[in-house]
Amino acid sequence: MNKNCDIIVVGGGLAGLMATIVACENNLKVKLFTLLPAKRSHSVCAQGGINASLNIKGEGDSPDKHFYETIYGGDFLANQPPVKEMCYNAPEIVYLLDRMGVMFNRTPEGFLDFRRFGGTKYHRTAFAGATTGQQILYALDEQVRRYEYHGLVEKYTGWEFLRAVIDEEGYARGIVAGNINSLDIEVFPADAVIMATGGCGMIFGKSTNSAICTGSPNAILFQQGVKYANGEFIQVHPTAIAGNDKLRLISESVRGEGGRIWTYKDGKPWYFLEEKYPAYGNLVPRDIASREIFHVCVDLGLGIDGKNQVYLDVTHLDEEFLEYKLGGVLEIYEKFMGENPKKVPMRVFPAVHYTMGGLWVDYNQMTNIKGLFAAGECEYQYHGANRLGANSLLSCIHGGMVAGKKVFEYVQSLSKCSDDVSTDVYQQHKQVVVAKFEQYKKMEGKENPYKLHQELGETMTENVTVVRHNKKLAQTIDKLKEFRERFKNIDVLDKSGNANYSLFFVNQLWGMIELAMVITKGALLRNESRGSHYKPEFPNRDDANFLKTTIATYAVDEPQISYEDVDVSLIKPVLRKYD
Amino acid sequence: MKIRVKVERRETPISTPHLDIFELDVDETANVISVLMEIRKNPVTVDGRKVSPVVFECSCLEEVCGACTMNINNKARQACSALVKDLGREIFLAPLRKFPIIRDLVVDRRKIFAGLRRIKGWIPIDGTHGMGPGPKVSEKIQRIGYKLSRCMSCGVCMESCPQVNDRSNFIGPAVIAQALLFNLHPTGAMIKEDRYEALMEEGGIGECGNAQNCVKSCPKQLPLTYSIGKLNRDTLIYSIKKLLES
């Protein structure tokens, strides 16, 4: 290739920004597509920190231990080589962020400070107060702004991904995107595309995710033939606060800094996690903590005030210490609940939080479509059946770095560039989207899309989260098919040709129903319990049958599910326990 | 609780604004975003007209992304952290006034990001390859830097500032505070002169009229007037030095 290659990055969170930076360092020109300005991406919500085994506390921590605990925490479902690479890259990533000016907390001597998180006994998590995701997102956004200033990045803010352009030979050659304000639908050629569009918590209606986390791009690509892996693995975070619009996260770092979970039993405080898991106590991994809280509230009926809630208590900790270490998250609690958590224990309950599954990628972050890469929460690679706290910021940045490097190697190897592809190919892809949107614009049925979304969320939250039963999963699949039918009778609500957000929401809703099907079908067929996926009918892990990655491929009625062996070449699977 | 929500709406940037009034029942945990979400599910006004859903921006819903900023009962703030029980039964929603309207409650805030570009709001690192830790930063600098680095680019400070108006191109308090953030960092300070130059241009720090509305209105309590004061001195010293050296 001798011309200047252009690539497209879709998504302005950590993974997309990091991929953009590395691609620019390799002199690639990047068109960066984001729904909102990058500073408003969902990465901003990450609170607690980022893992890296720098052993600054002299505890004997090492990248190898980080690697082992990540694999173990993920119940051995992750392919091991890329996870190892990530854990070994983590110290340099944290140093890089430090060089970029992230205002990490410091020790009195001026070194980076570290805190504890779930699933480990080491102080492995670097943090910036309790707004670490925000701080890191801004640092990467600033570096991208620098490349924008130097002309290597062109930002397309307010453009939604609507389709990948895949040529006759099966290569990704660009995207079709729609401007959410002008409603223009355009095709953008490129030599490679990196997807970094995050998770799909909105499928569950209310979750800890941002309103933009619909997973719509993944649903579109899935229908275009991209494989989707481990869809059924959805992380439910143990500690969130209820709201009408969303469930707000109360970071695991609250427990990392000494917060305790309890409820009343026989009139006395009962620290059930500490009692049942003396080794890890309140810092058992999220899947386990969520199941225990669920059990205490739903099965035993011991929730605070008879409701589905338990206490998360920091009132025994020093106020000045709390302000410095956890100010940002305690402020959220106080703002939304109207109580001061330094004085009164917080009331929390589990909430859908993270999408472990996602687009299938190889070790180069490339999907099964040549030239179509994916990084961050939208792909499946690093967390297996359960993600450890503070590994998400790490996997987003690491995955983005790998994608940025590999995309350069990929475009170097191309014998034909996007300019050589017939304009007909681009126009055909554009027409598919234009026709679909013309159809949406005419929809004047009886179903309100926002109400239908609420129903979808309620159905999925009730049947496909902490505890899963095959009978209910089968019923959910029927229900999703019913939603598909009802979707045909939707009212688009808005006829305006300007900033018609309902029109785009209708398209996202369709995608959410399709991905819900992938999640539910994967859950139905996996007859075992592993990580976040728990079936009382099959309470044990079944390595003989299910030490396998679930692969969903699109089919009109229901997704087709097949399985792929997991690469366990580095660590032999053992029984996972934390007591 | 029954509430009455008055929304100032425009279908396009050049449409004459009109008011739509909605009445709905909400519980005591409702915030303005959940109210707008309820309206979307049944967009019918109090006089029985079916209208298009109110168009608004939102993302994180926990007051860290800045997207849902609007005027709520004539005060610029984030809609997600505006709880109905604190607002009363009459709620008036309008877009920010200091930014171009896109539709209803959505405005174009690109000028904030253009300002960040102008002041070179970044740390000029050599590259992303492994080079070990960054320069040591004292806990004292970290504490100030952390406060400054929580700016969401929401636009509230500009909305409240009398110097941001049709007749001026004032870069605004948020961007000036970010210039201080990058100057505080040892590597960032290596291009501090570029930032001083940018701030001394037309529309820069000289436009500040010291009304001090910004620091009172900032939802993240950034030390905005402190930052402006500090950079006022720094740019002054810089320009005197420059004069002496020329």
C-alpha cells in the first residue's frame, strides 16, 4: 500500500480513543464516529480504578498473579494467551496514563497509590478518587484532540453507525452512518474499521449503563454475518441504587476501602459475605456477591425494610479519608438518595452492569470479517464468564492498543484499497439503510417504542439475570418473538426531518430485541453454572460439555448456536471458590 | 405526586419557540430525565394534543457526562440530578441560551471543545510505547489537579457568565481552568507559553468581567475564579518577561 490509508473508528470511549491514538502514531488517518462528544461516552461512568500489578505496596504482586486471578475470576472461560498479554501490558498502560496526566491518587512520597478490588488480595488498582473512568477518558480524549489539531483525526460527532460496508470479497471497506441531527445517511469508505461501541445494558431497560449503551452496532453487525460470542454472560453488579431512569452504580472500591455489606437477621446485623467467605469477605467477585444478596433478599426475605436492598456501610470509616478516596461516588449517593452515606449506611441492590460477551474476535482483535476489528466492551475476549473489578478500563485500553497496532499491519498487507472498490458496492450498502429508514419513517402503528423497550427490559431483567431457569428462558424466547411482531406495529412518534431521535431509537430497539435473543438463547442452551451464568437446575460447572465459547450466528427465526474450544494452554482449569 | 411540566420547544433552529405543557403523576424519587422519559411513553399535552416526544440529550444519568444540561426553572444544570421533589410541582424546561439551538432542549456545544483545542488542552507525550512512569506529582498538586480534571464540559459556567454573549467570543471559564490543569503538570508545562498566548488572544482571559457567577454555578465545584486569577497573573508575568526579552 503506498497511499495514505484511512481507517474508521466507531466509538469515543476508552477503546475507540486508544485505538485512534495508536493508529495515528502509525500515520494512519482516522475518521472517528461518535454519538456524543467523546467526553460523554460511557467510560466516564467507571469509578473504582484500573488494575496493574506494579507491586507498589510490596506485597509480592506480579502480572502473573494478575493473569491467574483474571482467568480464575472468569471461571476459565477466557482464551488465556490474550489475557496474559493484557496483564503483562497493564503496568506500562498505567504508566502511560500517568504520563498523559491522569490525576491518580498518590502516596505521601508521590508514587501512584493502589487500592484493593474484588477477586484479589493484592492492592492492584490504581485510581483517581472515585471517578477514574472519567479521568482516563478525558486524558485519552485530550490526546485525540492533539491529533485532531495536527490533522490526523477527523471527528464525526453525532453520527450513528448504521451498517458496515462489506465488499464482494468479504472485506470491510467502510461504514454507513446517519447524522442524528440532520438525518443525513452517508457512506464513508475506509481501508479498515474498528468497532468500539461498548456494551448493551439498555436491553435490560434499567442498568448501570448509560442511555447510549444499546448495543445497536453489534446487533447490526450480527445480522450482517459477524459472529457474536458468549452472549449469555452478563455481569450483574452487587451494589447499585434504584432510580426511575437508571440504576446507579456504587463502586466496588467502596468495599475495597473497607465498606461492609450487611442486613438484619434475628434483630442483629448480619455480615453475610464476611461470614460465608472469610478469605475474601466483602471482596468476593461480583457474580458471587450478587447471588448472595439476591438470595438474602429474595429467597430469605431478609432485605432491609422488607425490600430488595441490603446495607453497604462506610459509617465506621474516617470522613476525611472517605472524601479523598471515595468522594465522587458518595456524592452520587447523596445527590440521588438525599442521605449522607458517611452518616447513614447506603441501601443497595444488584443491577445489570457489564457485557462480558460481544463480537467474536481473534487475538488480533479482528472479527470474522476481514478488516473489521473490535475492541473494548463490544467484544468478548478478556473476561470469560465474569469480569473482575477494575479490569474493564484495562481491557478497553489494551484492546484498543492492540487494535490500533494490528489495523496498521492489516492495511499494510492489503493489495487493494477502498478507492479500488466499485462505487456500486458503497451505494448498495447505503441504499439498504436508506430504505430501512424510509420504512421506519412511515410507521404509524399502535406500539410506543419507548413502552415496548420498557417491556423488553422488564422481561429480560426478570428472566435472564442472576438466576436462570430453562422454562423461563424458553418463555422469554417466545416473548422476544412476540416483541418482533409488535415491533412491526410501531409508531415512530415523530415526523420531523430535524434531530428526530425517536427515529434512531426505533432502529436501536430493533437491534436490542435481536441481541436479547442471542443472550437468551445462549443462556437456554448452556446447561451448567459458570461465572455470572447460574442455573439452579445445573448448579455446577460442567467442563466436559461447556468449557467452550458460545458462538451465535444470525438466522432469521432464532440465532444459531455453536461452540468453540477455549484455549486453556497456560493455566489448568480448577474448581473456582472464594471461601 | 402530580406535576405540571412546561417545555420550551422548537422543531428547528429557526422555528419560533412554543410551549407544550404536560401533566403527569410521578413518585418522589423522580428526576427531570425520568419525567422526560415518561413523556416519551405518552407524548400528549395537557390540552389533549398528541405531540412528538420532547427531544433532549442524555447519557450517563449520574452527573458525570454533562450531556443533559438544560435550564430547569431558569437555572442551568444537569437534568439527571434535578430531583422533582426539590423543584416543586411546576417545572419549566428550556434549552441553554448561550449555545446555538438544534431542537427543543438540544444545543450545539462544539465551541467548548474548539476552546480546548485552542489552548492545547493536552499533555505533549512522546508516544504510547513503554517509557516507564511519568514525572512524580506531589499529593498537593494532585488534589488541585483532580478538582480541575472533573470538568464535564457541560457549559453551565458559560451559560451563567454575562461575558459569554452574542457580542463576544469569550472562551469561557471552563476552558481557562483546563489551561491551568495542563500547566500544573510537569510535562504539560512544557508548552505553557502556547497556552498563555492562546489565552491572551481576543476572546481570551481578558474578557472575564469578574462577575463570579461561574464558580457559584459549577456543578462540580471547580475552582474557576481561582484558575482565572492564577492565569491572569501568569499571563501578565509572561507578557512582561516577553517584553523584556524582546
